[in-house]
Amino acid sequence: MEAVARSKYVRMSPFKVRRVVNLIKGKNVEDALNILHFSPKRASKTLEKTLRSAVANFFLNEEAAHISPHDIYVKKVLVDEGPTLRRFRPMSMGRAGRIRRRTSHITIVVESKVNE
């Protein structure tokens, strides 16, 4: 049994979020939460909130009532690119330089190790 949580339009570059995601893929939920809590990266805060939401969604199912929290692991984490906000800044010699503010869509899937 698995559960999904999504965070959309996160104002962070997908490249920077994926650096933190690689730390938690395939790990136990408790270990992943510890890694994210003590990671100095800005993306870890958003990932931690999304992971907690996925675990809460997991325990909303009736079938999850008898599963221990120690038996849940991070099955899959996807970081997709969202829409890019384009801003312009003055540059040298009268030109306008484009500033791209990227956004991310984060999807976390958790599953129990105990297959029924």
C-alpha cells in the first residue's frame, strides 16, 4: 500500500531540490526525516513538510491501521519543473538581461515494507 503527497509551484530551482532528494530516496521515513531536519539546504524544509504530509496520507487509509511507522519507506521522489517566472534587469550598454525564476513540482510516494 502506498500514499502520495504533492507540493506544486515551489519557488526553488528543480536542480537544487534534486540535490537534497538524492539523500532520502529509498530510505526509511524516520531516517529521511532526520536527514532533512538537519540538512542546511533550503529545499530540505519543503521536502520535510511534503514527506510528513505523505506519511499522514498513508495513515488515513483503513488498511494502514496495523502497520508500524518503522515499516514505511520513501519509494519514489519526483521533482519536475514548474512554470518559470521571467523578470528583466538592466544590463550594461542599455541592454535588458533576463532573470529566470524557476519553480518545482515535488511528488513523494511512501510505501510499507510489509506487503500484504
